[in-house]
Amino acid sequence: MNDGGQRRYGPLGRVLVIIPTYNEAENIKPIVSRVRSAVPDAHVLVADDNSPDGTGKVADELAAADDQVHILHRKGKEGLGAAYLAGFRWGIEQEYGVLVEMDADGSHQPEELPRLLTALKGADLVLGSRWVPGGRVVNWPKSREMLSRGGSTYSRMLLGVPIRDVTGGFRAFRAETLVGLGFEEVASQGYCFQVDLARRTVEAGYNVVEVPITFVERELGDSKMSRDIVVEALWRVTAWGVGSRANKLLGRKPS
């Protein structure tokens, strides 16, 4: 946990990059190739939600050709959060020391992953951030940027977490951090899943570091963003914020 910067961190150990997929057949091969080039020692786990476009078959072919690529076939579309939780569970069982969250669509650039891993040598969680100095987004309409910035600002202020990009999904965790958080208890999805993990990490006293990234809008495939995801994030963050303030007033520990 964060002890004013005095903690001595152990070696990172083996790195597992978890890439959830649903209908990403066009994207999965190039993104896996870029990860393997950017961090040759890292392993990749594709967590596919039974994509009807054949993403799982493409991932099977990649895994057959490279023993550092693995595939987790899931029964159906259960959401981003459930896919990451399954990936975390698999990675911890296989004794990886670092678990990375990364999108399949190329919006998270694998070439920036070494920067996150370097920062993780002195942290419990590293976030690739669009909204710190040096971070930026490419090919986003202003409306999308305003929604993302506004969501992060609302979450940060309501929850009291000192993170500029609390909804961002390019992250590197130490495995021991996820275990210490009790990640299995997280039930939220979408953007809300990322906010939930971030707030839990901060509330548990772990050291969180943000490093700037360039976020690039996808060129192939369809975005998974929906109105339901935004609505879920809004009501859950509001409920967490109200609950946190009530706990403080009553002198109770965060639930």
C-alpha cells in the first residue's frame, strides 16, 4: 500500500496482457502482433465472448502459432467487466506477476505499454491517462471527448479519487494488488467497471500512478459504447459517492 513513497516494490514478474473481444476479427491479429513486438517477453490472453464473427477462431490460430498467446473461450457476451475478471482469475492462477488491461481495437497503443510497465516498478497500479499533461486523443469528435472528460471529472469529484482519467481502460496491475482488492467482488460493467476498480484501489491505500498516452479512435469494427453503459456508470458512481459520504459522516469503513 501507499506509505508515502517508502515502500520497496518487488520485481514485476511475468506480464500477461488481457484483451477482451467481441466481434474483433479484423483487429485481433494486428493488435496481438503489436503487443508481441512491443514487449516480446509478455504473454497475451484473448478473452473472447463467443464472437459470431469468428474472432475466437482467429485467436485459436494465433495461439497455435505462438506459445505466448492464449485464448479463453467464454460462453457468450457478458460484458467487459466479466471478461476482465475471468482474465484476472486465469492470470493469477497461472502465477503472472502483472496483469494488463488493453482494448482489442487499437485505441490503446501497445508501443506505449513499456512506459506503463516501467512506472509499475514503483507502483501498485499504473493507468494510461488521456487527461494528464502529455496525454491526448486522436480522431474523436468533441462530443465524445466532452463526455469522457466530464465522466472522469464527475467521478473524481464525487468519489474523491485523485485520478485524472478514472474511466480509462489501459491499465497495468500488480497481481498482488488485484488479490488485495478482492477483485472477485466487482460486479459492474463497461466504464463503470474501470471506475469501480480505480476507486477500490485508492480506498485500499494502494499507490496509483498515471502516465500519459495517446488514445486513437478505432478504424475497424464497431464501438461497444452504448447509452446503457453511460446510464449504468452515472447511477453507480452517484450511488458510490453518496454512500461514501454517508460512511464518513457515520464513521464507517467504505463498503
